Amino acid sequence: MSANLEFFASKKSAAVFKHGILKRYPVVFAVKTGQRNGVLLLDGYAGRGEYEDGEPGSPLLLSRCAEFVDDYRDVLCYFVEQNEDNFNNLNQVLASKGGKARRLVRHGSLDQHLPELLTLADGRSLFAFLDPFGPALDFATVKRKLLGRPSRPPTEVLLHFSVSSVARMGRAVHVARSTNGELPEKERRTADRLNRFLGGTWWRDYFAAVTDQGDAQRATDVALQVGAEYQRMLTSGTGFRAISMPVRPRPDLVPIYVLILFTRSGEGAWYFADSLGKAGLEWEEAWFEDRMRRDPLGQGTLFGEGPIFDKAKYLAKYEPQWVDTIAQNLRRLLDRDRAFRPMDRVPEVYGTVLGKAWGPHVRAAVRRLHAEGLVAHTGKDNFWRDVLRRT
């Protein structure tokens, strides 16, 4: 079974996180940005539409988001899939389960259909979900044609950066060059692919720190550093900010990919972080139950009796810690800057609890600071839009 088809056999816990975002955030984007001219939701690497067990994939989730706001927003879904078998399956799934959402389904590559997409998106808000298998994107396409769109109507891009693929491919290229002096044909094609994805050859210097083919942990660390520089390069000069979330199969494993939202909006960053936290709770449940299926005699009483994840027990244990962490982050920001809007400092506000906590936990932290006399704001209403000032 190919890696592509194997992926669609069942939804892994890491995919649960991604799909937790896709069933929430596009609704917020459509509601907030589509009042005047409508919205286009792009899934540039759509896949098969659903998993073999019937769980919805990204095209069905985006279709449901569009259908949810259909009464008061004009939303068009645009799906692109290159693999012919996946494309045929996608059409069947959307025809039977896609609901009444308006959609166009295209066979081929994203580059091939981008001119039509951008024409359709002219005057519309655009939310682009780019989730290829491995580093298949073109850097120039993302930066110039998507992030280079005018600031109005808004454009946002949710991008999957495959840490595991970049680590494996970058390490293979570096080891081959170190061993042979020049690249064999296979590794040369791999290097060309990374050059296209990352916007140049700069990434090679990062992998010089990887000592041999078996240095997987170091290669992963390097791939995460490459991902951070990739974000910086994409946002430089565009007015976009990047909100990134490393995603792991389970807490004790290294990240296999990073979800990155590129947005110009503080409000977008705020709502995205809120969606991340709620998706993170679903991820906790997914990896826990997956572990129990694999090891039914394991620690089944961690958050419940037997192979059941007890959400109430989990939240009771961790919510106080999240509020403590956020309050500490807010204090540091106030000590340094004296005044700021939470929506403008989302990664710093959440810190290590990004993808775990969400809006109410930040509100609770602001209320704590108010009770301490550190800020005048009480945390009421849309506090995250307001300036928090140190008293």
C-alpha cells in the first residue's frame, strides 16, 4: 500500500489535530471576512475526501464549514487533487456526502489550476489549506501568488510543513554529499525538490550539523530550525505573521509536522489559537485511546477507568496549570512592554500552552492580574482586542 493510500486507511492522532482546526477555523474566517464579497475555501491537496472508516477528510470538513454559513455567506469551495484514483474517490464522496456547499473539483496539480483559482478568488476572501504529502509546494507560488495578494479582501494560508520529510530528505542529501563529494542522481532530485519548496539552497548549511544517516533526532531538530526560517522568509515583506503549531503523534514523540497559519490579522491569530486549543483536547483523547487500543493493559486510569479518556478529569488537572503559565507570560510582556493587545502577541501570550489552552484560559489569567492590581482591565467582553496596560 502506498504512503498516500495507507494514510487514508485510518485517521491518525496527528490528523485529528489538523481536522480539529478545519472543522472550526474556516467557519470563523468566513463569518469574519465574507460579509461583502464572499469567500473561497481552497483545499489544494484534497486527497480522497474521507477515510476508509468513514471519518471525514479535509474536503468534507471544508464543505461542512461552507454549508454551516450558507444562509448568510456566499462560499465557494475549490478542491484540487492530482492522483487519479483519489480524484475519482473524492468526486464520489462529495457527490454523496458533500451537502449543498457550492464547489469546484479539479484534477491535476495546484500549479496547473492556480490561474483559475486566483481569477475566482478575485474580490473574495481566500482561505487556502495546503496539505501536500511531503515538500510539494513551490515557495514562489506561496509567497508571490497567495501571500502576495492585496490585503483586501483578506487572504489566509494554513500550511502543512512536513518536519519528518524535510528531516529525512535533508539528511539524505547531506550524507550523500559528505560521502561522495557530489550528489548521485536520486539525491540530486531530492535536493532540487527541497530547493523549490524552501526557496533556495540555504537549508543545506543547517544540515551540516547532522553527522550521519542514523542521526534522526538531530535531523528533526534541524528540520524544525529550517521550518522557522522558512516561516520568516515567507512573511518577510508581506505584512503577514505566522502562528505555528508543531504536531506530534503523541506527547513523548518528536513533531512530524508543523501547522502554520499565515495571517495579517490579529483577530485571525486569536481565533486560530482558540481553535488550536480545542483541537488539542481532541488530539489528547485520540492519542490516549489509540495507545489503549495498542496496549489495553497500559495506564488506563490516567484520565479515566479503562480505555476511556475522561475530559473532565483531564481539564480539572491541567486548566489551573495553563492559567498559571499564561498569567506568567502576561506578566513578562507587561514588564517588558508596559502595554499591548493580546491578539497582537498570541504566540507569546500562550507560550508553551499553545494548542492546549484556549480563550477562556487567557481571560482567567487577565482576571487574575486584575485581582492582583497589575492591570485595570477586568477581562470582560472582547478583552483580547483591548490594550492591557500595566498599572
